[in-house]
Amino acid sequence: MTEQEMSSKEKVLFGKATNPSNIMPKKLTLDSKIKFRCHPGVRCFTACCGGIKIILTPYDILMLKKRLKLPAHEFINQYTVPVYLEKTDMPGVAIKLREDDNKCPFVTPEGCTVYTDRPSACRYYPVGMADFHEGGADSTKENEQITEDKFFFIVKEDHCKGFEEDKEWTVREWREDQGVDVRDEMNKEWLRLVMRRKSFGMQATLSDQAKRMFFMASTDLSHFRTFIFESSFLDTYELDQETIDKIREDDVELMHFSFKYLAATLFGAQVMRIKDAKVQAKVQQIKDRQDESVLESVRDYEAVKSARDLEEGVKGK
């Protein structure tokens, strides 16, 4: 699929493109109560698993490829399609729906075959969350604590019969039951990258190299680890030994490190330090280029002056 074709399609960050009329016009808090339950006895069971765009986060990919015992690149090739993340030029992936019934490849009439490792998008429904600070927050300091202004809302679609069930929860209880809090923590910094890019609009596009790096770090941690340990990366950036040991062995630690690296390279966040020797070498390289440029200008000037002097000498004879 070409960039133009992907750009022409509707883009959503999580889940299906929800008509605003399906969003209940009421702000909820963690202590607000909702009535909802989904189980095999509900008439619409698994109906929401078709005709849907499920965008995968890096943590979703990590959990699903482990569940299926596949390398990341095989999982991506077999189970996903390329997309651009919501109103950005950042490349990502969504679940590839089955051709015969347009449903998620992991759903059966009995339910989800990867339920405990299901994507984040599948966990949120029907409670959506709005975070006013995701796009504009500037987390340039490594340990900066960002105050977030969040509220929740209900997405209620006509086909869903789960709202007719008599199970009552608070929003907090529902989120805990669905494992949303864990996913929110795992996805937070990656989503901030996407929202930050979205806030810039499309005035300035990412370079092809930046897109490739974002895609690699977001979808294939094995290749990102190779990039770190088999390139000049460790000669360029200052990393303490504890961090090096963690990202060498722990995929979750590596994933969070990749978000920090992307924030630094894509947005200039001051969260990674380049080694002084590399900085000095770069400065010297720039100085050498400037010196050479000055010398070249002098040579050009001398050549023009010599040609003019020669011309004037000829005229004087």
C-alpha cells in the first residue's frame, strides 16, 4: 500500500472509527458507575470483533508475538497491515482482518483465542478516555512528572447488547478488570510521541529515515536491539552499565528505552546525552567544513582577481 493510499483512508489511533453520535455526552470519573457486561450469552457476542481497525501499540505487538511464539517480523507480516497513525505521517500497523468474514483473525464463535494478551484497543471498549495533556506535554526532563487532566466517557453502539446486562461497575473497577491501567502505563510514552507529532500537523513531514526508525522501534524490538548493540550507538550515546544490561535482556525495558530514543531523535527531547568526544568530533567536522568553505571562497576570489588583472594588463598594452 502506498503512502497516498494509506493517507486517503480513515485513520484512528485505537479501535473502530466511532461516530460521535455513539459517544454519550457525559463526562465520567473513575468513581462513576456504568452498567455493562460482555459474555458468550450476549446476543451480539464477538460482533464487535469485525469491521474494526485495531491499531497495535509496541506493547501489544510484544505480548502477541510472545503469545504466538513468533518473531516480531513474522507476526507483522502474517497478522497486520500497514497504516499511518491518527492524523500523522508516523507508520504503524493494524490487525489484518480475515478476508472471508472481515473479522479479527483471533476471534472464534466461542470468543477470543488470545484474550489474556488481547490488544489495548479491545480492552478499552466501552469506556473511552480523553487526556488533554497527551499532545502538548513537553517531557524533556527524564524524571519529569506530568500532571494529566483526564476524563472518561461511554461509547454506546446500537448493536451492542452488553449495556442491557445488570452488572454494575465503577469506571475504576472496569478498567482494573480489563487490565487497562497496565496497558495505559505501557503505552503512555509511545502515545505521547504520536500525539505530539499530531499536534504539529502536516506542515513538516518526517524524513524517510525517521519513519523507518520509528517503525522499527515500534514494531520489532529484536531489530532495534541489534541496532543498539551492533552499530556505533553505544559509542555515540552515554548509557550507564545498568541500563545497558537491562535493555540487552529485558524486552519491556528495551521498549521503554526506545520511546526515550525516539523522543530525543524525533523531537529533540533532552533525555539522552551524546558522548563529549562525539560532540567535539562533530564540532571539529563542522569547523573543518567551514574552514574549507572559507579557503574555497578565497581561492575563487584569487582566481577571479587574477583573471581580471590579466584582462586589464592585456587592455593596457
